[in-house]
Amino acid sequence: MDTKINVLFVSASAADETVLSTLLVGDQAGADIRLLTASTAQAFYDALYSEESYQVIVLDDQQPWSDWQSVIAACAKSRPNALQVLLMDVGQPERQAAALGAGVAAVYPRNSAGLIALARLVSVSYTHLRAHETTSLISYPVFC
């Protein structure tokens, strides 16, 4: 059984990558959680179409090279079993509702509280994989 979690983090923010990486390591000492960041369109599409499996795909909605809807659609088509999570500015309930309706499993604010909640989601997902001996997270509901 393969119980590792690969997280694809689509963000141009090196600071957010550092914070999320630190949170994931600190939250699950000894867990097999790997974070790969794609900060450009080329890096994103290389990762998306690679042989690597991703259980969680996190997208910062402010990519200079594409809108979040196009990126989510590409992820849904290529990686239908991955949980898709969107980071966006707080105070935009209409956009949050639209994202959830577009196949996004969870929407978190793009701030420290959102990154902490995201790390917790990945940690809980890792626990589910280990407890249920599966490689798919898609069957588990995500509550934010």
C-alpha cells in the first residue's frame, strides 16, 4: 500500500510555499507528505502531465499566466481523483460559491489561517489514506 501524499501547489509565492512546507513537516512528523510547487505555466503543465500522482492540488487563484477556472478544468480532466483546493482573497462569497460549484473541494483564504487549514486538510487526508488503505481521497467529504 502506498500511503504517501503528493501535493501540487500552484502558486508564484515563494513565501507561501515556505510556510506551507514548514506547516506540513511540523504537523505530521514522519508522515510521507511531499510538496511540489509549480510557479509558471510550463512547470504546472509539466507536473500535471507527468507520471507523478497527486492526491491534492492547491491553486492560488492569482496566477499571472491563467485564470483559476482554466487551471481547475485542466486538473479535473487530467487528475479527476485529486482533491482540488483553491486559495483566494477573503470576503468574496460569490467567487467562493462559484469555485465550489466548479469542482473545487475546498476554498481557503489566501492568508496564514488559510495555509494552516490547508496543512490540516493534508494531514487529515494522510491519516485517512493510512487508516483506510486506499490511494484515493475523492471518496472522503471535505468540510471547511
